Amino acid sequence: MKRIRRAGATALAVALLSIVTPAAGAATGSRTITYHGYQLDVPDGWRVVDLATAPSTCVRFDSETVYLGHQTVEPDCPAKLVGRTAGVVIEPLTDLTPEQVPEGVVTAPPGTATPPPGAPSREGTIRVAVPDAGVLVTAGHTGATEQTVRAALSGARLVTGGTRAVLPARPGKAAAAAPIVAPGTFQGKGFETCAAPAQATMDAWRASPYRAVGIYSSGDLRACAQPNLTPAWVANQSARGWRFILTDVGRQAPCTGYRLKMSGDPAVARQQGRDAAASAIAANTALGFGQGSVIYSDIEGYSSTAACKAGVLSYVSGWTEALHAKGWLSGVYTSAGSGIKDLASAYTNTSYTRPDHIWFAWWNDKADIDTGSYAPSTYWANHQRIHQYAGEVAETWGGVRIPGIDRDYLDVGPGTTLPCDTVSLDFAAYPRLAPGATGNPVKAAQCLLSPTGRPTGTFDEATVSTTKAFQQAHGLTATGEIEARTWTALLSTGDTPTLRQGATGAAVNRLQRALTAASGKTLAIDGAFGPNTEKAVRDYQSSRGLGVDGVVGQATWGALQAGR
């Protein structure tokens, strides 16, 4: 099924500012924009949008536009936009918090409005703070439009009307945290939207059935501005239990009409894939992700031909090879009816390097990982699939509406055999573990603490340190020993679906293990929520002062994950 995207966000009553008379010396065919004492010239055809007048406008770089002011918390953006040309956002510095300050901002020298020579571009974006006007200027571009954007920025000037303000200092770096592995091992629902949602939205959406969020973390064809997507935002969501789907929106199939395409020469396309992977690794590392993470190359649907297919498969091969060389995993997002069919047809073809994970768009409203006739079920069968099963829908959770999301179902894991994959977590009882302990329970604890690590079976100093960090993060006494409360929190960590009699699957296994640890009574760990599991749930709820209904909802999961 070919994926269909709407061309833009819901129609808005966008306020266009009148064209200002070009200032003296302005280039012919340009228009002059003045905001808060900052003035620059842009090509005459560019739009100007005042976000104070049209606050729900989606800030996007797929049409030449200058945006003035701040975008609203949840703008009216589509679920995704692919394609970029150029755009500029000019916003007051006074409203920015330290956490909102992006990396890579350069500051205009005193008495000027222009960036210093050689101002860097990161992921197709140049950011300039202009203290004398009190504004932050964010300019998005492509390779083809970079010179136009730089020319506009270098011609900027100070005029009356500005109020001096300084760029807030970014928060000091905390002690180095372990890189996040995304998406990790997870079964359940997720969603994506064009721009990373605000923190208040993410908190409100914890009431939703979604526990994974797709973020457009890299790529030259990302069209939506990403004011929220910072390392602090990523760390905050991770601490709240969110999983991430990392998406690189880069070159598209050679047979499409996108401005940035893969080469029709397979050798060149392969190198383009390697180059894209290197940039994606750098961008995602800066956000706090690390080795073992999957980065999905977003390849929109295309009408396949032999030459186009060869270009796509070559690009994906280079993408995969470069990710593997740095310890990352390779994923591809694409339409089931084009890219997935082509990838599946070459599954055993040694001329190409197969990606580790697939993420397929097939809008059939079925939250499963079935690829139908597009790919055999035996391909990418080891927890290596995401299904985008619905798209471009609006949803409200916790009283907060997001105008456009895509819905996903994930069944993901490392995709390759890791040391912890063969370690059993199922025990009739979970013993107290202290420094010096050895055996399989220690291996199980080590794998729960670090799923991608290498369990030694010896409770050494490193295990004590990791245990204390886990206990502190979950409000437990940081003893460094693993007793009933810590076992309960460790074993119940993960998504929190509502479970009742008749439920089956991995979440039921986690529940049964956690109840065994919490109660000290043996419960069969078989992944089937039967009468015995319901009784154990009721006993647990009663003993912890919870509502006794035999149904495992957010309150029961919360108690288990707090080690109660």
C-alpha cells in the first residue's frame, strides 16, 4: 500500500504582514523585514507570518517563510513533512529558558546584527543570537539555498525598536549519563508527530496508550522546526519511561520528485548512504543516544523500477554498513508496497547489506506487525518490526490535543543476539543479592540493570554502582543490594498496558515475575493471565492499599515500578 501524505497542515487564517518598502541599499527583488530592532532582506517571494496573530501556525521550512515570534505549544502541524527549502524564525530572547537554548548558537558581535564569519550550520540550520536586538534567529536551509540564507543573515542590521537581552546560559552538563538505547526492547504502541511535542504535552500524553514517540532527529529533508528537541528534552522523556523511534529524513529514491535524491549510480548511492549515517550518528549522539540504537532512514513511497530499486538498495547498504561500523543498528522506514517489497526481494542477496529493522507504512488500522504479502513473516522476525498502521489523525489525551499524529505498533529488540538474550529472568523466588554473590540470579539482575551489557554472574563493584543508580532513580534506598523491593521495580520496568484475565504476552510475564518478587510466593511465569494471576493481583492490591479489582492498570503498575 503506497503511503499517502497530505501536502500541508490544516488550513489556517495565516496573517501575512504587508511588504515593507525596501531600505536604502536593499537588493532589487527583495523585501525588508523588521522585528524588535532586527532587520534583514529576504527574496521578494518569501511569506512573512506573525505568530502573535496566527499562533497555531506550524513553523516549517518547506516553503520560503519568515516567522516572527514564538510558535504555540502544540502548533497545527501534520504528522510529518518531508522536504525542505529555506525559512527564518525570529523570536525574542527574553522568553527562552536555558533548557530551550539549542546547541550551536553563535552570537552577533556587539553593535551588529550579523553572525561572526564562518558561523556553522548544524543539520541544515544556522542559529544566531543578536543581543542588541534581543532576538534569536534560526535559519533553515538546504545545500541549494544555504548561500541565499547566509547572504540574508550577513546583511542583517540593527534598527530602533529593539530591547537588549542576552541568550540564557545553557544548563551545565550533568554527570555523564549512560547513552540511551532506542527504541530498546519494547512491545506496544507509539506515535509520531512532525515536531517534538512540548514537555507539558508529553506529560499529559502519559494518559494515552502510547509509550514510544517518534522523533525526526536528523536529516536534510526535515521540514518542521524542532524547538523542543534538545538533549534535556530527550533525557526528561527517557526518565519518564518513553521509548524513542529515531528517524533520519534524508535522501529519497531516485525515481521521486524530491529535491534531495539518491544517485542513480549504485556506487555513488552507497557512499551517500554512508555519509548520511555518519551525520545521523553525530546528531543522535549529541541528543544523548548511543550504540545499540536503531536509526531509521525515512524513504518515502516510490514507484519502483529496476534502476530505482538498485539505487535504494545500494543507499540502504551504505547506510547499514556505516552504522554497523560504529556499533549502531540500521533501520528503514518506508511504504510496505514499495520499499518493503524491494528490501524483502533482496533479503538473501549478498550484493546488498540487509538492514537490521524495518518500519513499514501500511494504513490498515491493524496494530500488529503483519506485513501481509509485502514481506514473508520469517524476514525480520526477531523483534525487528514497527508497523505504522494509521496516519494523519488528531488525538487528545490528558486534555491536550495534537492535531496530527501517525500511529505505530512496535515489536522491537536488539535485532541480533546479545549476551542477555539467553539469560532467563524466571525464578520461583528472587533471592537477596549482596556484593560477592554469584550465579544465574545475579546474571538476571545484571541484564535487568543493563539489557545490552555482558552479564558476569558475579555481583561486583560495577553491579553495586549500577544498582545504587537504579535505586536512586526509583526512590528506593540506595543500599547497592538487591532485595524484594528492588527486584519488584526491576522486574516490572517497561510499558504499562492494562491487563486482566485473558491477557497474554511479554507484559504478563513481567507482571508475574514482579508479583513473585513482591509477595515472596511462587507464581507460574507463563505469560497467560489466568485465575491464579488474578488472585495474586488482588492479594497485591489489597496488601498495598490499592483498589482491589484484579485488573492491572496504572495504579498497580505504578506501585510495582516503585518497588512497593
